[in-house]
Amino acid sequence: MENTNGTTNKYRKFMTMIKFLRNELLNYEKYYSNDVLNSEGRKIFEQIARICIICNFPMKSMIGKVRRKPTYENVLKFLSALDDAIRQLSE
């Protein structure tokens, strides 16, 4: 991202939010029922998806897959791909 203070600070804020929400979404007992995201888990996922779209992460197909089939396995795949995207952007 650009090195201007506003853009860099916004990017850092988004990364902090994603890390917090990611850790929340891994809480199986709280956000999953029968191996599928419950309504609270979907809210958190949608917050992460919104941030990914704002930051132009290449995650649209993964977001669509989780929206169609929000299983724990698909969420883990999405979060792994998100981690990879963040790592590539920070290099």
C-alpha cells in the first residue's frame, strides 16, 4: 500500500481488526453449531469479508464458497488463504 500516513494507518487498522476477528472465528464452541457457522459466526465472517473487499484482497471466490457452505473446514481454508494473502502483502 502507499506510504502516506493515512493509507498506512488505515491498512494497519484493518490488519489488526482481521487478526482479532480471525481469532474470534476460531472459537468453535461459540460460533459453530453442528460444524457450521451459526448466526454470530456469520456476522464475524461478514466483517472479515467486508475488510477483504475494501483492501482488495484476492479472496472473492473463497468468500463465496464460505457463504454457500459455511462449514468449519471451509472457514479454516479461507482463514489459511487470508493469512497467505496478508503475508504476501507485508513482504
